[in-house]
Amino acid sequence: MAAGLYSTLWNSSKVTWRVWWRAARQFFHEAVGALFATFALYGGVAVWRQWHTRVAAWLLGFAVIYAITMAVFAFTSFRRARRVR
């Protein structure tokens, strides 16, 4: 009788671990995506400020590339959060 109880508890703990792990991975990807989106927003603000202060073209280009890169990272992170299995 006890052996059946232990195997049932073991099987249920494996299922519970998989569910918790999936939720943790999904939360991680969503948190990282939000962080990258914040960085992309900051990069967009930097582009806007540099556009109006007429700084060097290479500095403006660097800010644009940074903002686009962070936006792409945010998009892919949110997409991975939806694909977690």
C-alpha cells in the first residue's frame, strides 16, 4: 500500500515540477522582454533628443541601431514566452 502511495506522489511531483518550470520560464521570457522594451523606449527617446540637438551623424545612427536591436530582442523574447512548452 505504501509503495503505491510513494509512486503516486513521485509521479505527481514530476508533473508539478514541469508545470512550475514552464511557468518560471515563461515569466523569465516576459520579464526579459519587458526589460528590452524599456531599453528600446530609452533608445527611442535618445534618438529623438539627438535628432533635435543636431549631434554627429554617427552618434544618431548608433542610437537608432541600438533602439532597433532592443526592440527586436523584446519582440523575440515575448514570442518565446508564448512558445514555452
